[in-house]
Amino acid sequence: MSSGIRFDRVTVVYGGTTVLDSLDLTVEPGEVMALLGPSGSGKTTALRAVAGFVRPAAGRVFIGDRDVTGLPPHRRGIGMVVQQYALFPHMRVEDNVAFGLKAQKVPRGEIRDRVEAALEMTGMAAYARRHPRELSGGQQQRVAIARALAIRPGVLLLDEPLSALDARLRSGMLTELARLHRELPDVSILYVTHDQVEALTLADRIAVMDKARLQDVGTARELYREPRTEFTASFVGNANLLPVTVGTDGVDFAGTGLTVPTDDAARGTTATLCVRPHLVGLGAGPNALTGSVAEVQWRGATHRLYIEVAGHRVMADLRELRQPPALGDKITVHFAPEDAVLLRAGVTAQETTVSAVGVSRDG
Ligand code: ADP
């Protein structure tokens, strides 16, 4: 079965509203790509366009090197798992898993083997004779995954598969999904989620969506260390986003000069400086900022301080402090030049490929 997915300028319109705007994205064979974004950003629509449940107004969808844009869902060779399991309640587990194979007219003996293998792989072999109502939510979701895998798809589409489960089950299932992917290294997985932990845990790369558009795409580390847009910076992890004016060797933030990497083209423009809160340190140093403590939150291993600097709140995540400051205390924090990323205002990934001036480094 061919693997890999390619969106080629895929646009979907509902009742005159563009809900997916010219999406260009490639999922490599064997890759797990997360579609991450807030509710309503077009993630499910993108996935349904691959499944064949949504007809694009423009653009093409490829699975492997096959243009599947005009093909009905059952001829696309995909497995799909949605949030609400969607098992047939009147059928036993084994018949649920066999369903797609029967539809494909796979010979009986082979159906039995494949159902067994799929249930084995998802740890559900002992439940083959049960009905869905006799299973927990997590078990039902395993059956749904077994059913999707039984057809041996080249592409597996997962739409918020864990969001109906409670937090503990969710974390266990995340580990399971990671294991499944290791056992099926050739299957491409498109994983829709609004949960950054799921995306960071499972995905080889993350495509960040907002307002019907692709905002950014990269590995978790790339998006975290070098976000290209303000949206990515604030959606993937936490970020201080400081309004600055770009100078020669740095920027001006509310009258304070800060040394950060810049490029000549940006000189004189306004931009946003992204600094991750855990890279802000206490006390004097390079790029020092002084302000008064507006809020102190104890988070177990860390303290999160909100510091009012020239009308802006700067967040600092510091390893648990023996003596945290009191509200109103005047304190100084700082950050290293290489820990800041300059973002040009109002830029999305589809408009330019070089919008950030950053320094890549391991750490
Ligand atoms: P997400 O998965 O990111 O939450 P969706 O792709 O489900 O977002 O939806 C994107 C937008 O399209 C939303 O504004 C949603 O209301 C709208 N939408 C989704 N499905 C339909 C539909 N069948 N008819 C009309 N509008 C829809």
C-alpha cells in the first residue's frame, strides 16, 4: 500500500467560507505529522480531505504518488480513527475489526488472521467476543485502532483519538501509539490534535494551523527554539512576546537596548522578540530587565514570576525559589542573546519562508 500524503494547495469552502486555505503540506512515508491548532482552525477538514469525506474546492490530494482527489474514501487505502470510536454497537469486537476487510472482499481465512493480528497488536486479543458496551473507553479506542490497522493502510488518520479519555488513560495510550508506530514504520500518520503535549510526544513534525491556514511546520524542537510566527511561539510552549524596534546590533524594548541577533533587512522596523520563560534568569546579566513583581505562582518544581517592565508583563520560570519575592518587590532578570528569537510582525508561513532571525543551537 502506498504511503505518504501530499496536500497541493488544497482549499475547502463551506457555504462561502474558506475553512482550509490553500494548504501545502507533505507527510513523508513513515512519518507522524501532527496537525496542531485551536478549535476551528481547519485541522479536521484537512484530515477529511485526505479521507475523501470532503471535496476540495481547489487543489489536489496525493497518497503516495497517486492523485486521490476524485477517489471515494474506500478506494484510498486509509485507516481512520476518530474521537468517538464509532464502533458498531451490535457487533462483537472481532466483527467490528473485520468490517473493512469484508467490505474489501478479503478471503475468510485471511480475515481471521488479520483480525487476530490487529487485536494482538493493540492488546485486545482477549476481548474479541465482547460487544463494545462491555468495554471501557480506552479499550473501545484500541478496538477502533485495530479496525483501522486491519486493512493494512499506508496512511493512518487519527482525529483527536485520545480526547474522550481521562488524563491517565490518555498518557498510557500515547505510549501505546508510539509503540504501534515503531511496529509499523512504513505507515504515514496524520494526527489531529489541539493538545501540544500529544503533538510534542508523538509527532516527527508538527504543522501548526490557525484560521484555516498553515502557520508553521517543523520538528517540535524547531518550532520551540525557532518559531517563525507569534502564533507558533505562543501556541507551542509559553513565550514572552516583547514589542521591539530593530536596531543595528540588537533591539530597543521600551527604551532599553537589548543585544539579540538581527538581520540588516529588519533594521528600523517594529518586531516581536520571543524569549521562553524558562530561559529568563534571576539577577543581573546580559539583557537585564528591571521591574516590579506583579504575580508569583508556585508550580511545584518551578516558580513562575510575572514582572511588570515598562507596562509589559515578563514571565520568568525559575527553579523553585527558597525565598520567592513578594508582590511589588523590584527585581532584575536577564536572558542570553542567543536565547531570543526575533519575529517580524504579522507573518505567516505561507507568506514567507524566512521570517525569523534566530540562532539554532542544541540545548
Ligand atoms: P478543527 O478541526 O481545527 O477544530 P474544523 O476543520 O473541524 O476545525 O472546522 C473548521 C471550520 O469549518 C470551523 O469554523 C467549522 O465550524 C467549519 N465546518 C466544519 N465542518 C463543516 C460543515 N460540514 N459545514 C459547515 N461548516 C463546517
